[in-house]
Amino acid sequence: MREIIRWQLHRLFVDQVHFFLPFSRHQRKKRLLFISENDSLCDAQLFPFFFHAKDFQDIELRELPLQYFLSDRHPYKTHIDAICFQTWFNLPPKELEQLVQQIKVTWPDAQIAYLDWFAPTDLRYAECLDEYISAYLKKQVLIDFSQYNRPTRGDTNLNDYYANRFNLAEPEFFFKVPSDFQDKLFLGTHFAFSPRIMPYFLQPFPGDKERSIDLHSRISVSGSGWYRVMRQDAFDKLSSLEQHFKIACRGFVPKKQYLQELFSSKLCFSPFGYGEVCWRDFEAMMTGSLLLKPDMSHLDCYPNVFQPYQTYIPLSWDLSDLDEKVDYYLRHPDERETITRQAFQSMANYFQEQSFPQDSQPFLHRLKLV
């Protein structure tokens, strides 16, 4: 696909050659600059804009790595209409505020948006960014916005749940969210929009061919305290099913083998990571493996592909129904294939209909680009 090749060339020029194409002198076109972090997690926010660049006929897109902005080595020192910038998730709020002030000084007339690619649902930077930005783009948000204005044990809603469930010693956090901040909040793209995921949804549905693995879920149990406890609990429940089913859950395998296993798996259990939405969710959907995942009904994402019993099978957060649902969907292959086909098709239709340019209009309007 030409757009994928174009993106690969773009990454080559930006990441390795360090060539940054200047804006043209086209007077009618708006200028949008992305200041980015170099990571595949971050790419999923930028990729759809560049993939559909030709559809934004009145906007020119350029990308500048954050390190080059900070070093002042770039060709973008002229007028720019809007800046969308990313940072790493552990940047202290004071340093983030200094960064956005520097952006504001460099381009005083530009509208500014922050691209939050982070795994958790929290809005930890809302307060320090509020006075400087016009928009805040995030890949998933809590449906009940009032939940943002409550303290949690640990710094995320997941940390809070598992700290309470397992009685873990976690400090209390409270990220203040300004009262009008919801007006600036926009849903952005998740992992399905990654250049490593999207192409699979543009191919035919893999079908429920001969699948030799009953349940797939290779789980790492390393990480921070609550995460390690959460993953160990999931691994213990999975391993208890090994005497009844053929399960792939132990050890690390190369990425190629990992995907081959998923194409050969009837079910895929995707536990939470540091946030709810994970790579594995879409890897299951694109390979035709039925996704089993802790219930996602508290969360909204774009597009919201997590429709219970339509595109995935929701589980209790304590996984008390895991064995029951594994057994049921292994014994009902027709239901299993119906749901896997619907999950695959929901994303395939979205990409085939090229809905992103139209759906991004409110965000671009907020930045005064349309």
C-alpha cells in the first residue's frame, strides 16, 4: 500500500536521516506541526494523520522530534498555525509547563494541542497544561467524567482497584482536572491505527481455520508492584486451566512465532497492562482469535470496538468467570466465529470507509485548521 510505504519513508527521513521537510510557501494552506516522541506507542497517534494526508487538502503536515525542537535545530521557525506535541509520561509537571511555555514563545500565534498517548486513563497533566492548550487528545477516557476528580490508591484507576483488592500499600494520588477541561478533551487513535496493525485489517478475514491452540496468553509478570500482582494472578488462573485445555501462556517467544500462535488460537485472553487498551486486543482481533478481556464498559475509545459479546467477551476484573467462559466458547465454535468475524469487520469497515478524516474535523476545528 502506497500510504504505508510513504509512512516508512517518512520515518526513515525523520528518525534516521534527520531530514525535516520545510513547509511550502502555499499561502492558502494551514500549517500543522507535530512535535513527537520516537516510539511505536506514540506513532499510533500520528500515523493516521499522515496516512490520510492527501485528504486534508488545506492542511500541510510536518513532524519534528522533540529533541530537535529542544536543540533548536530545525527549519520550522516561521509562522505555524497549530502545534500538536507529545512528551514521555513521566515528565514532571513543572518541566512540562516550561516546555509548553517554550512552544508558546516560539510560535505565539499557534493553537496548541497535547497528544496524550499514555496507557492509563488518568489526566495527570490537565492542570499544568490547561491555560496553554486548546485541545487534549487521548486514546481512551473514563465514560463517567466525575471519576477524574477523586483520589486513587496509586496513580491510576487500575492501580487503585488492584491495591484495594490485594491490600497493597500504595500512596494516594489526586490529579486535579479543571472544571471546563472536558471541553478540550478529544478521543484520539489507539493501537489499531498503528502501521503494524492496520494492514492486517485491510486483508481478508483469517477465518476459523484449523486452530490447534485453545487459549493464547503469554504473560509477563515483571513490572511495578501492583502490575506484577495483577499479572501473577492472571497467570495463576491461566495455568490452572492447563490440565483441561491446550494453553500457550509460558515464556517469551519471538514476535513472528507469537503471531503464528495467535493465528492458530481459538481464544486469546488479553489482561490489562498499565492501562486498559493493549496491543494484544487488536492482535487477537486481526488474527481471528476470540478476545477475552476484563470488562471495558467503564471506558470509551475511538472507534469503540469493545462491544460486549459482539466483538469481545467481557470478564469480571477478578477473573472469577474466566474458566467458565473459556469452556463455553471452546464448545460453541459457531458463536466464537461470529464474534471474531464481527470484531475483525468492525475495524476493517472503519479503515475501508476511511472515516478518520471526517471524524477528526472537530479536533481540527478546535485548532482553527478548518
